[in-house]
Amino acid sequence: MKDKASLRIELKERRFSLSLGDRREKGCKITVLAESVLKDRQSVLAYAAKDPEVETLVLINYLLNAGKTVSVPIIEKETRTLRLSRLFSVADLEPSTFNVPEPLSKENPISPSEIETVIIPLLGFDRKGNRIGYGAGYYDRFLKDNPHLEKIGLAYACQEVDLVPTEENDIRLDMVITESEIIRF
């Protein structure tokens, strides 16, 4: 089994091997499937994507237009934690820590207790619901503190691996949505 560091390198290469056109086409399919899953959810925390992650702005706009409560994470680099901000418009997002879009100048704090579902970025996943992220543990710590949240990963199908090496602090997903299927765990 590969260690996490070498697996991260391989998965980043897989994702970067997709052309912009492929990422857009697959991203549209993922968005359509995600919309079908999220139509019954009232409050969603969604990551604001940076390239080449699965794009989320169209999904966030769909949720906002459907009258859902939408929030996004703001990275606290010093404490390696996430704070949450309610989002009222994607126009409020601006590149911030790690070039991640965040509503820094229009922050509206929201409590995790007000959220039911979280959309999580990932580098890879397996069929057991394990995910591999970027390695800093922001989401694992946040999810450990908020076990009530439904956890959904968005990924291109090429990001699937046979087995993600796990550690005690890794939190499993409830679902992954790819361009070709909704995988429930």
C-alpha cells in the first residue's frame, strides 16, 4: 500500500492530467448530481473551489437561489482550524489563504450547529468512504468536533483509489459524488 505522501502526489497528477475542458464537462455532471442530492437539505457548508478542484460556484449559486442557508469555510492557518461564514453571494468571495476563495471582507459568522451537510474537497477516496485531503487535517478536526454533519465529497472518478491509508483521526465520508455516480457509504 502506498503511503499518504506518495498517494497525494499521484492523485494531484491524475487531477492535473484532466484538461480544462474535461474538468468543466465532468464538473457540470457532478453539479447536476449534487443538486439532486442537496435539493432536500436546508443548510449546507460548501468549499469554494480552487483550480483544479471540482468547481462549486454553480452549485453554491443553485443552493442560494433555492433559498438554502449556505456557508463556506475560512481557513485559520495559525490554529489549523476552520471558521464558518454564511454566504449570501458568490461575488463576496475573494482569493485568500492557499488561494482559496473566502468572504473575508463580508464575513457573517455561523455556528456549525446550524448546518446539516458539508461538501468537502478531496484529493482521493476509496469505496469505504475514506478520503485523502491535502494533509493539514483542517476538515478532519472540524468533522471530529461536529459529528452531526452529513459529509459529502465531490471528486472526479479518476480520483478513486483501491484503498486510502487511514489513521485514527481520519473521518469517513457519507457519500462521494463523481461525474458518473453517487456513491453512498
